[in-house]
Amino acid sequence: MNEVEALVRAGEIEQAAVLARDRAQWKRAAELFASLGRAADAVLCALQGGEWRVAVEVALQSGDEPVITALAEEVGRDAARAQSMAAWARLARRDDVAARMLDATAPAESARIWYERGEYDRAARCWERAADEPNATRAYEQHLAQYPDDAPSAVRLAVLRAKAADDAGAVRALQAAVRAGADDEAVAMLVCGLVRLGYEHGARDWIRQLRDRDGAWSVNPDDYADRLPKREGAAQRYAGRYRVVREAGSGATGRVLEAVDELTGDPVALKVLAVGDDRSAAFGRFMREAELARQLDDPTLVKMRALDPEGPTIVYDWMPGGTLSERIGRLTLPEVRAITLRLVRALETLHRNGVVHRDLKPSNVLFDPAGQCRLGDLGAAHLGDLGATVTGGLVGSLPYMAPEQITGSPVSAATDFYALGCVLFQMLTGRLPYGGPDFVSQHLGEEIPVPSRVRRGLSERFDALVAAMLAKDPDARPADAAAVRTLLQTCPWEQPVDLEAPRVSLIPSMPAAAGDDGAALTPSIRREHAWTDARLERDVLRVRVPDSERARLAAWAAAEATALQPLHDVLDDDGLLELRLEPLGERVPLAQVSPRARSRVLTALASVGVSLAAPEALPVAWDGADAVAPLDAVLTALGVTVETL
């Protein structure tokens, strides 16, 4: 019997362990030190002898976190060893240890483990090291949804968004970071983002705050140009293949990006979901849209090219002609007929495949390079037996929603024909059939509107067409696409009627001062009471409020809440403040939106210190799934004077 084992039999365990170590009996020394609870000594002995599995087993059994951390770092120095020991750690149900072992040599695999554990911040940092910026962005977004006061992570998210050519998203992240107490470097990055977006007034305001703390900061906004990554080269590529050109649109749950497929050279549209919970209703609608778009192939539907489930992102053909919303009020009768017939064919394709669209509206009708309209956005579509009852709250857009859809009764092809009737009325007259805000009671109980009473000179035969399409009883509407075509043939589409909607003369309320970007604003031809910013190539709303609202506006602008209308810029104007806002869609009372959307709005308002006496009456933008609180409506409800420019 050797001396080590003799000491063990005599109960002299510590002496036996020391002797085994001195004699380089590493495995036995590790076992003996472990039995004494001296995990650090045991792990050191195991490592000396190359007994990596013993070292990992001892460390995990000890639960000594400093020892586990040191061991994970040592194991992670060798890729093959890290893979082997990480597998052993996962068998021991210590995924966190496995992730730490893989951090250095297999960051992408480490990121997936952290992500599975819900540790999104650590996952994001690993994905950054793996150069997987889309997944890193998604993980940071989910982390910040849980921990909105994590300023460093908000700054990292801003950098990634800037690399993806999403300067607006970068600015929103930096506003959240500054609100959470980020340093002056983050403020300088915010200045850079605002300048890129064309909001020099807002940038100069932040520069003043920087210089109040440190006069060494430059007064020239252009000197901050390199504070965020530039949108060039690989930084503009999404999913390794699509070079982003610009953000074409955004909503409460996602964004649409104009991009170029660098493999084919074709322009494409990237529809990117931006909600954090993969189990959410929004995610379900998004993936259902992808599945339907994959199955259906018709020239009257927007064509899907690919799906990236990791984004998640749907890649569509780019529709350069814009949407029908932008053409309402400027269409001739032959153009109305051609668009209507295309939409009838699109609905016929859907219905033949057992699908009810449920969200036909002008913004979902897009125009391809040949000028032909195509129906898009199948996110609200219902797949299954036509006539099935749809549960889970309203899905669709209230201004175009059939009575049975509002009440939760079975939907059918007639449901889509009702929405088509609403769109047809709007194309004929330049306005909605029911003007709101109480769309529910109007669709359910008001008389069917008569288009010839709205547009002088329009034949009464169009009245009969609209009356059939907007019948309250679905059984009284056209039974199928063929019946709709028959009705369309009864109308005089060559009638010489001027369908140009009345124009509202919008004159700037104040001249543009020297250096003011007001000179870049012109009245929008797409939206009433909106302005087109020539440099941004987008529409903005302009309102004016008292200077006393400055603090409230600062909180609103800094809030990272999709349920609040985006506030782009605030300009001083002789004791008043001029605001530049993102345009929103149709408005309904908060009481009429889904409970989930209502809760999101109230939570967002509370986050900026707004408490309303009668919140249910607040008009909000509502698309059938998500609601957004308009800033002007909130201020008006608070008794603040709001002037629309």
C-alpha cells in the first residue's frame, strides 16, 4: 500500500492530498481535495494532470462560482476542449457554464445557449463577436424590453442599427440611453444621428447641453458625423445578402426596408418584425403571412421571395409605385375600374385557396414597376374553412371592417367584398364611406352611404354597386368574384367625371429662417395637413404648442415606446414650440381597440407621466392589431392648446 492510501486509511485526508500533489498523482490529489471541500485546489490538480473532465465535474459539484468562472476561461482557450467540456456541462444541466466555455472560440453557439436561457444581453454580445449583427440587434431589443434602463446596451443597439442603415432606430435607442443616464459620448452619438436624419435643430439643442457641461465640445453639428458607424460597405447589408437603401415605413410591430438583393441585383422589400416575444400574436400573424405568401402565386398578389426566420424577415418584390393610399382622390373612373378588377382577381385567388384576407385597405394595395396594383399584407388573413368564426379579438382595420368581422361572427368571401366596397367608395369619392370616429356603430347601424351625393356628376348606377358591396347582411352581398364582376359591368366607367379631390391650400405659417430646414418642407400631395420633407423624402406633421410643454415633450421623445407617436424634432418659435411628428393612420377611441393594445397605450402614457381623466375617449391610431397614441390628441386631452400647421 502506498503512503497516500495509508494516510487515507488513517483518516489523514489533508496530508494524503498534499502528498499526492507533491508526488504528481494529480487525479488522486484532485479527488482528495474535493472530498475536503477545497474545490480550487482540486481543480488545479486536475488541470495539472490534464484531467479536464474531473476538473469540470469537481467545479460543478462544488458550486463555487469563482472557481467555475476561472475554469470556464481556462477550458475556453482551446476550441476542441471547449466543445467537449461544454457538452459535459450541458449534461450536468449547467448550460450557463457551457456558454461561458464557448464564449471565446464558438461565440455563435454560446449566443444560442444564452438566448435559450433568456439572457438576451449576453447572447447579443456573443452574436456581436460572431459578426451576426441581425441576431445581436434582436437580442438587444429583447433585453431592453425587460431592462429599459440599461444604457450601455441601448448604446450598443444604436450602433448596430446605424450599421444596418436604420438611423431613425439608432436615434430612438440613443434617446433611451441618454434618458437612462448614458455619458456625453452617447449624447454626441445622438447628435450625429439627428444630423443624419436632417433634424439639425434638435441636434443643436443637444450640443448646447453638451457644451454646458464641457465647453470643449464643438458647436458645429458636422463635427459629430463620425460618432456613429457610417452606412456603407458591409454595414448596409442585411442577412449577408440584402443592401439596405432606406426605411420605407414602420409601425408598432415592425419595419419595411427598401433594399437590393446583391445576388441578383433586384430591388426588394424587407418586412422585419420588431416585437420581442416570439410567442406573441404579432409573431403568429407574421409567420402565417409568410406561409400564405409562400403558397400563393398570382400576379395580383405581392410576390414573396424568401423568409429569414431568424430575423424574422420576409423578403418581397419591391413595389416602386407606392400604395393606393397615395392615389386616393386623383384617380379617373377607368383607373378605378382597373384597380377594382385586379383586387377582385386577387381576392378570387385567396378565396379559391380557402383564405379570407380580412384587412383589405388602400395601404395594403401596392403598385409594381409596370403600374399594376397588387394586394399585399397577408398577416391578418385567416386560413381554413371559409365561414369559420375568428376568435382572439378584432383583426383588421376598423374603417374597412365588415359588420360580421366586428361582432366576431363567421367570416367569408363576402367579408372581403365589404372591405373592397369601402375601398371602392373611397376611390370614387376621395373619402371613407364612414368617417368615424365611432366606426363600430357606423358599420353596424348607419345607412349605407351614397357616392353620387358625395361626388357631383357621378352616375347613380355606382350607388347600386356600392349598396350591394356594403350590405350589412353578408348574404345580401355578391356571393363570389364573378358576381362582383357582373356588378362592375353595370356602371358607366367611361363617364367624364372629375374625381380630383378638393385640395386644401397649405401655406407655411412662418417663413423659414436662415439655415432653417423649413425651406425643405412642401405641402404633401399624399396626406391632407401633412408636409413633405424633401431631404428625408417622407411626410411629417407640424403642430405648435406652448413652450411650457418642453419637459413633457422631452420625456415623450426619449421614450422607447412603440405605442407613442414618434416625435422627430422640436423647434423654438418665439415662445412656442413647433413639433415634427410621424403621420399616423385612421383614429378611433381607445375604448374600441383590443384590451392588449389599450394596455400598451396606457402603459406607454404612464411612462411619460401622462394620466388622463377619461382615457377611453382618447383618439388613437388603430390598424386592427396595434394602437398608437397621437401626441396632439394627448396634449388636447390635457387641456393644452395645439395648433396644426
